[in-house]
Amino acid sequence: MQIHYLEIVTKHVDAVCAAYAAANAVQFGEPDAGLGNARTAIMAGGGLVGVRAPLRTTEEPVVRPYWLVKDIEAAVAAVVQAGGTVAVEPTPIPGHGTFAIYLQGGNDHGLWQL
């Protein structure tokens, strides 16, 4: 298993980015509109961590890992069969791949296909 994207939703984007940058000697880029205006940094071993503000007033802070999969449709079907609930169907993001979000065990989870 490999995390391709680690999404952190917070009302304090700059503070979270500053803390991660200081603790891990990384730099966060400018907001990426394709990723909900997340500021991103490269994780060791590949993948990105993205820190963004809520996209709507009802969105709560969350840390959501997106697992890299070869076939997102098959992975979503497997998640549903295992009792997960799909929150966001597979959705392409130009230049980034396709993602999906599911809920299971009281947590948000994501899938990502390049």
C-alpha cells in the first residue's frame, strides 16, 4: 500500500504548513486550484501532502489518506463490498489523476489512480 496524496483540511492552512515545513525541512508550494487550493509538498518516497481550507461551510477538518490503486473502479467496488460507503464517486482531476472518497469505520478514506 502506498499513500499517493495525504489531504489535510484545516481553517489554519498557513500555520499547519509552517509547522510541517519546520519539522520536516520541506517547502509548500502555492495553492493548487486542481486540488481545492491546497498547498502541497512532496513526501519522502513520492506522493504529496496537501493542506487546504474547507471548501464549504459544512466541511469539517479532516486528515484523509488517498491510497494509490491501479484500477479505481475495481477498488471502489471492493470497498463497497467490504462495507464502505462512497462519499465521492471516482472523479478525474486534470493533470493529477482520478480520486474517490469513501467512509468506513468512522473515518474518511481516499483512493487515487494515476
